[in-house]
Amino acid sequence: MLAGLEKPSSGRVMLNGEELTHPSSSLSMVFQSFALFPWRTVLQNVEYGLELRKVPKLERRDRALKLLGDVGLKGYESYYPRDLSGGMKQRVGLARALAVDPDVVLLDEPFSAVDEFTAGILRLELHQIWRKTGTTFILVTHNLSEAIELGDKVIVLSKAPSEVKHVKHISLKRPRKQEDEEFVAIHKSLFELLKEELNASVLRRELASLEELKRLTDIEQAQ
């Protein structure tokens, strides 16, 4: 719905005072699975959105080269996705998303496909890009520490059908360290909220299995 790809069953999604009913040029996205075009080079992948917007070749080339430098991929412009590590692929995805100068970048679990060491580096780089550009990032993650480290606001969703369970504003100074007392306290409070949802889901499954067992028992007795 935030990307304009699904219509909400109720309510509205608003962006810059206007209802979002279809994909918007003000939004871009970084995918969990990288979603790079394998037949295009690193540079061509970053230029893709600019090509769709008919940006002149020299201008889009300059913008793409600058962004590749910003994400630490200078010198890899002619490489293809098959030649890159997972972390490098995600840097390309981030550069591609930023190339179109969006107001909002949607991040769909962007670090889950890479190892934790690489994810930590990417989080630091994302934080630096955020400070430099002021772009709004919306991050979907199952990593609670990641949400606290990066977010100004953490929205906790309930079990399906999901509703907003809690909104936590994070005012910790940056850079944030997981061992800091305030960080630990926030982590604990949010973990308790998630544990409530987990316990509810487990209880629901247990009740469902009991109901199924009772149904089978009734069938056997009827026979």
C-alpha cells in the first residue's frame, strides 16, 4: 500500500498531502532479494530509473557515478551483478533507489540476505546517507536491534491480521550502541510487546489443534 501497489480496504495512504493510489515518482524501493537486472552492469542498474524519466545520458551518468562513490562502489561500474557479493548488490540497490531523488525510500528487510557483519556495515552506511540527504526511509525488519539503531520511530504490528500495536519514538543520540543502558531498556520493552504477540499466536495454534482433535474424536465416536 505504501508503494501504491495495493489499495487499502479502508482508510487512505497520504504522501505530501495527496492520496497515494498508484506508484509515485516520489517513492523508490530497496528489495530484500536485491532485484537487480542481471544483464545490466552496476552503472546501468543505477541509471535505470533515470532512463525511465528520460534524464539526459550525461546527467544520469554523472548522478549514477556520484552515488556509486557514495555507497563505496567506485571502480565497480562495469561489473555485473553475478560478480558482486550480497552486500555489494544491496549497495547497488540503494544507489538505484536514491538516483531518482525520492522523498521516501521503502526498505524491505534490506539486510536480511547478507551476513551480520556486512549488515552492520550497511546500517552504518545507510545512517550516513540519511544524515547527508535527509531522505525519509521506511524500514521493514524483524531485527529489533536494527529497528532501534536506525529508527526515529518504531511501529510494532500485531499478529495477522496486523494492526498497529504500539508506536515508540526513539530519541537516543546517534550513533547508537546496543550495550547502552537506554538502548537495552527500549529493546526490553519492545521485546515484551513482541512476546505477547508470539504467546497469543502459540495459544491460538494450541487451541486450534485441540478443536481439531475434538472434531476427530466426535467423528470416531459417531462411527
